[in-house]
Amino acid sequence: MIDIHTHILPGVDDGAQTLDESLAMVQIALDAGDDVLFATPHVSSARDLPRQRELSVRLAALQTACDNAGLAVTLIPGAEVYPTTGILRAIDAGVPLTLGTAGRHILFDSPFTQLPLKMAEHIYELQTHGITPILAHPECIVEVQLNPGVLEEHLFRGLLLQISASSMLGIHNAQALRTACLLLKHCWVHFLASDAHSPRTRRPGLAPAALELAEYVDTETVASLTENNPRHILAGAPIPTDPLDYQPEKKKSWFSTLFSR
């Protein structure tokens, strides 16, 4: 399987802090069957851009360390980018912000309270330059949990979604799992990723979550979310998508709730 969202580079952000931690995370990922990992450090503002320019050097050093340790993993460059003005200027200036070297997809970060401001504008601007945005962990965003329908217009504009393995495993909270399942029901999810931050908490490894995923979708969809769609990113190819119209969950009346006890 291919994990498009990890914080595996050591000493860069709030992910792995040391090389030993990074190597331990790689081993956990490999044990779970993930042999291709995207390194996606946070890029929250222009202050992170100089550090991101060093991504290829940092990634090559970690790849060499993995090779020397006998860890048969392939590391892919990327970033988890907070959508702000200036993203395209940075990309044009050579800052590696897209996922992989094909440069056709970008991973968006978001506050856990609400969707990023001017979301539609950012999507349109990127798409006019041939770049498709992928929103990370939407099921953890409070605004989406309260009303998943806020994503609908963005999905029909071409936004893609990545849910987190920890949500499928119920590690965050019941609301994140419920929202993830609702997004899956509407065919709104395109990737399952770990968002791994350490070998202890928020660990790598997609296999346990993929098993849970199989309780809600067919095996073909599981393969798409963990293997096929990530390979499209590597190839710079469009991701197949066919979102359904949003259907809000029917809430039980107090009367039916009373007599269902």
C-alpha cells in the first residue's frame, strides 16, 4: 500500500524528531504492508518555505539511512500545505509543495475548527494551473462533522478528500468515525492515509484501518484508496471521481427515540 500523508522526516515539524524515530516509523509502515511513503511536512506559512526548499536533501538522507538499515521503502517528496495566497508563486519558484515529482496534486491542511477561508478560490486557482488539491482529514474538522454538506460544492469543483487511518480505527472520537463513514457512503473519499507523526501515537501503517474500511466499502474501493489512486498521483494522472449528491442523515424524532428504548 501507499501512504500519501506522513510526517516522517526527522526534526522538521511536529512529526518524527530524530532519525531513530523516523526509522522506527518506516519499520512499522513496512510491517503493515506500506512500502511507499510520501513525506509531507507541514507548510503553514511563508516562513516554512526556506526549509521546504531543502526537502530533496533531507529526503535523500533519510532514504539512504533506510537503505543502509535494510528497510525496503520508497520515500516520495510532498508537503501538507495550508492554503494561502502565494502557493502558486512558490511552486513556480521551485519550492516542492506538490505530491511527488509529477506536480499534479497538492495536499491541503486545515484547521480542526473549520474549512480554510476562500477554499473555492484556492481550488480554482490551482486547477487553472493543472494542480488538483486533496484535503487532508476532513472528517476531523468540526464544521464538516456538524454539516458534511459544506464539502459538496468543493467536491463537484474537483476537490479530493483523504481520510485518516486513526479515524477509521476510532482513535480520534466517535464523531470523526461517523463523519468518515458518511463521506465514504457518498463516494467522497479518494485516499486513506496515516498522517503518521511518531512510532508511539498517530502511528504509520494502513492495514488495520483498511480492514475497518472493508466493513463499509467493497474491496475495489479499498484498493483504490490505498493503492490505485496514490499511483495516479505518482504518474501525474487524474483521480477517478464520481461524487454523489449529499443526502443528510435522517434524525430520529423524540417520539421514535422514546419508543425505541
